[in-house]
Amino acid sequence: MKSYSSFDLLIGGLLMALALVFPVVFHAIGLGGAFLPMFYPILAAGFLIVLPAAVVVGILSPLVSAVLTGMPPFYPPVAFMMMFEGLFLALVPGILYRRFKWNIWLSVLITMLVERMVMLIAIYIITKWMEFPTKMISIAALVKGIPGTLIIIILMPPLLKKLDNILSTYKKI
């Protein structure tokens, strides 16, 4: 069994805590689903910490949030859908940016494209299973997430770059 630095585990725990708090705050002020508040810390995990820890943050954040706050709901099974989204939000940047050293902007863009595709596939599976209108729900989910997706694509790369520089300084201590 491979061990990971306590620093990565600490940052992973902090990011998971933020993934639990951000949705509560955003929903309390009426900015919930449109701004994708859970995605920011999960995406940050993929860029800032080792891949296995980032994947744990991505998968467990929606599940723990659902258990503790009821958001995302278990029925309809949005929590399970978001677990897959979280997996890819952490996995893709961990591979593209950290392992293959791709450009941060391109890594964020591809990550969000992959996440949106995963969301559509999950919606298709869930709506077919539950006999909901697939096309309408897919379009609504895409449109509703536009503000959050744009914020992530525009604002996260410089923020992540800055955080990566700050964290790399502390890793050396």
C-alpha cells in the first residue's frame, strides 16, 4: 500500500470540506446549481494534490454532502451522478496537467468538456431508467450550468496557478 504525504492529505481534506460548505453557502443566497459550487474544490484537488487523493475528494464529496445536507439528493439519484462527475473533475486534470504537464488553460477546458459529457451520459442513463424526458432534462442541465462552467474556464486557471505556487512553497518546508 502506497502512502501519501500528509500535506496532500491535509489539502485534500480542506478541499473536501470546501466542497461541502460551498454548495450550502451558494444555495443559501440563491446561487446554487447554476454556479456549480461543489466543482471548484473538486477541480482544484485534481490540479493540486496527488491523483488518488484527488479522486477520493471527487467521489466522496457529493456522497458525504448528500448524507449530511441532503444536497445533492439521492432521489432522483443526482448524488450518484455527481460522484461520477467528481471522479472526472479530479481525474482528468490529475492526468493532463500533473502527469503530462499540459497547459493549465487547456487542461481546465478539456476537463470541463469531459465533465459535461459525463453529466449528459449520466442524465441519459438515469432519465431512461426513471422514464423522465431525457432531451428536456439534458438541455436544461446544460443551460443551467453555463454560468458555473464559464466561471470555471475563465477564473480557475489563474487561481489554480497561484494556489499551486503557494502550495509548492509550503511543501518544501
